Amino acid sequence: MSIAEQLQIIRGQIAESAEKSGRNAEEITLVAVSKTVAVDKIQAAIDAGQRIFGENYLQEAEEKYQQLSSVAEFHCIGHIQSNKAKIAATIFSMVETIDREKIARELNKYRQATGRPLAALVQVNVGGEEQKSGVKPEDCENLLRVIQELPWLRAAGLMTIPPYSSDPEDSRPFFRSLHQLAQELAAKNLFAGPRVELSMGMSGDFRVAIEEGATIVRVGTAIFGER
């Protein structure tokens, strides 16, 4: 099956899940996870109407940005080291993985050169997994307050990766928890605008994530196949 056909299936599933939960599919952004995917395959997705791609590795993302930035935009969905903040601040339209004050300040410092604020999501470790990045839910407010004070970052919402399970339903309580946390933080006016982005759900569980309020889903394998 072609990448265009896979994308058509994913979009149909997004629409079904949105309808099931009384939402508009146009509220949901599909990020095609393109880490380790060759440029020709990304181009095939672009030709099929996909515009936003998720990258984990900064050097790889920079090379793709140089080739495709006129026709695509990129979200950072991987951990950022401080010494790579300048690249990240330059090439991404959104960083979904801010999990500490230091990286927020570094991104803010370097983003000024572009003249456009950088959309920022705070990554929350809702499952409390030691091996995963992300702030604890109870520390999210403090980090958002830091981001609010940084003129070149725009606090757009939250992101999470729940504990892995082969059953999508196992992810539901974690998605629900992130949605609830976002509502509590929004009530304290900690986001930049009325729309609060919730990036949650991947190839295996994005339909459940949409039912629980996801506005961004990150889908790679179901579009590009196994790496």
C-alpha cells in the first residue's frame, strides 16, 4: 500500500474517532513521524497533502529542513540537549518536548533570531516512568510559569507518551489524566491562547487519544511502515 493510501486511511480513522466523540476532525493535527524516514518517502507524503512532520534527531532533522522547509514544517518530538538548542530553535515550528527550565531558556535565547515565537509544549511524564523524559504532573505549573515569562516561546499546551501497551485501551487513563491536567492549568491562564494543544496518541492508540481530547496525534509506522 502506498504512503498516500496509508495517509488516506489514517485521516479516515481520525475523522471517525472525532465524530464518535462529538468533535470536528479539523481540530486534530496529524504529525507524520518521519524520524529515520528517507526524504523521498517524506516527499511522497507531502505530495499526498501532509505538511507537518515529527523528528527526534536534530542532525537528521536539520538536513531534512534544508531540503523541505519550503513545503513542510517540522515538530521536535525528541529529547533536546542544551548544546543542540540553537538548531532546534531555528528549524522547528513547534517543540513538543520541553521538560526543564534550562532548555526553555536556551530555546528562547536562540529563537529571537527568527523573529517568530516558537510554539512550545511541556512534556508530562504521566506514567511516572523513570526511563522517560517529561516533568511530573505536579511540576508542570512551575515550568509553564517560566515559559510565560520568555518572550520568544509560546506555551501552546502539553504532550505525553503513556507507558507502552499492546492494548490501546491501557493508554486511556493516561490521556484522560493529561486532558484533566490541561484543563486545570488553563483555568490558571497558563497557556498562550484559548486553544490548548494536547499532543498524545501514536500509531497504536491515536484513536483512543482523540476520544480523550487529543488535538495533535503523532503517527509514523502506520504511514511509513516499520523502520
